[in-house]
Amino acid sequence: MGLWETTWWGNTPGRWLVALGVLAATLALLRVAARLVVGRLTAVSRRTETRLDDLASLLLDRTGAPFLFVVAVWAAAWFVALPSAVEGGIRVVAVLALLAQAGVWGSAVIGFTLDHYRRHQLADDAEAVTTMSAFGFLGKLALWSTVLLLALDNLGFEIKTLLAGLGVGGIAVALAVQTILGDLFASLSIVLDKPFVIGDFLTVGDHMGTVEQIGIKTTRIRSLSGEQLVFSNADLLGSRIRNYGRMRERRVVFTVGVTYGTPPEAAERIPDMIRESLSRHEEVRVDRSHLKELGESALVYETVYFVSDPAFNVYMDIQQEVNLELVRRFAEEGIDFAYPTRTVHVQRTGERAGRGGGADEDAPAGSGLRPEPADV
């Protein structure tokens, strides 16, 4: 019997060569086609505004070589006769590869959608972006959980029994990772309740900064000095948070002190001077300005006003102009700003009378007191 007449698993060498050729040709064809299509879609996407071509290019780019190899093997298996066990094994591997590749494609679609939404909606609706990011994670989790269950079912596992066992074991796991679960539920609380969103300026204790990212376990804030602050979600919700991003208008309280030597007429005009300085700004709504108290070393005036624009720089620009205006007006009126001072009055009583004068030593000199003559 010649070599070409020898059979393996009921197939001659010629049939095996045909199957091998089909495998190589299919694999090469799939790889070349994927590259050509990706290149073509990339060129088209640069000339169009639609996002579908970008998504198709991304999906083809995320198609892995192992999946293409399994497809080529499955195609080659049609040209040879294989035992049922081998055919069943190839079928199982093909299904598993397809499920894994479907998971990769699904994750790419979710990530592409979130990235597109984030870039176009962040400036208009930061709260929705935060919510979409959280639901994107949940979507990926649900996707890969489904892929895993289908893969186990394809391998012959009893899914119902497995789910029951996972339910019992999940209690023990939950107790072991309760800190992580606490942060996870805190993240969901942040997403649903929206105490803050990306872009809000927060003050948390002694720390302050702008929210950059709200993750599953942590929230990251960029501080004013440039470093990134990382807070656990559970700890963050347990803290007192001041959210300046929700500020509709800024309330400002400032005081001015003038000396006690200020004439009463000028002291009475000071609140009007302050109101006039503030009323020149369209963003300002004056609440009140009064002589608050007679301080230890100054007449203290307190003023309250509101700025319709909550931006901190806008408030500082207004306050600076008001301060400079008061400096000019006070100089014109001859009013002096007060600073902490204390006046000590010293009275000199003179030297005491010469010693030996008896009762005269007890009376201060110059006091006009004289000892009464004794009765004899």
C-alpha cells in the first residue's frame, strides 16, 4: 500500500492536504480582508461625520487572531471525515471562541458609545455622563456574565445547580469583600442621587478640588495645587461635602473698620458709600450695610451682598474694585481705616512727702489732704 493510499481517521493524505490548504487560505484571506476593510473604513471615516464607519472599523480591529484561526479550522474540518468526538470538540471550541469574540465586540460597542456620548454631552449634561459611565460598567458586567454562563453551559455544566451554589457562596464572598461592596453601592448612590457630578468643585474637610472621575470604588478630584486626590466612595459620602458647582449665587460678607476719630457725619455716610460702590456692578445685589458694632479699637461696618455669577474670580474682581473705591472715597472724606490699637492713659501723682512726716506719708503729695490736729 502506497503512502497516498494510507488513511488517517478514514482520510487519505490528499484530503488532509486539501484541508490544510483550506485552513491556510481561509486564515490568510480573513486577515487580508480585515486589514483592507479597516483601511478602507478609516479613509471613509475621515471624510464623513457618521460614526457607524468608525464603529465598524473598531470592531474589525478588535477581531482577534485566535478567533480567525478557529474559524479557519472549522472551515477546513468540512473537507475531512472526523470522528464524532473530534467534531464535537471542534464545535465546542468554535462556540467558545465565538462567545469570547462576541464579548470583546460587545465591550467595544459599549466603550465606543460611552466615549462618543462623553465627548459630546459633557459640557451640556455632566450628570448624564456620570450616569452613563456607571451603567456602562454594569452593562459590561452583565455582558461578560452572560458570556461566562453560556460558555459553561456549552461545556456541559448544569447552570441551575451552579447558580444555586453561587448564591450560597455569594453570601460568604459578600462578607469578605464588604468594604468593596460598600464602595460599589456608594458609587451607585452617587450616580442615582447625584450629590455631585464630573466638573463640580467640592470642598471635603480640608481638601478642595474639581471632580475628574467617579469610579466604581473611588472618586478622583484634581486639587487647586495640581495633585490628584483619591477618595473612597463610601468615605466621601460619609463626609460633609460643600458643592460649589451647584451654587446659584455667591453670598459675600465683609467688614470695614474706621477709627474712633471719624466725625459723626462722615461715619453716618459710610454705609451709603459702600452701597454706591457695590451698585455699580450689574452682577451685584446688595442686601445690607450697617455700623455693626463699636469695636475695641474701631467702628466696625458689616456689609452683605450677593453676586449672581458664582465664579470665584468674578467675586474677587468685584471685591477688589469695591476695596479700591473705598480707599479713594475715604481718602477724599478724611476717614482713616482702623488697625488694632490701644491707648494707655498714665497720670503722674508726683513724689511723696519727705519721710518722717508721720501721717503725711499716707497722703499723696499735691492731693490737698492734711492731717487733722489732735485734741489735747
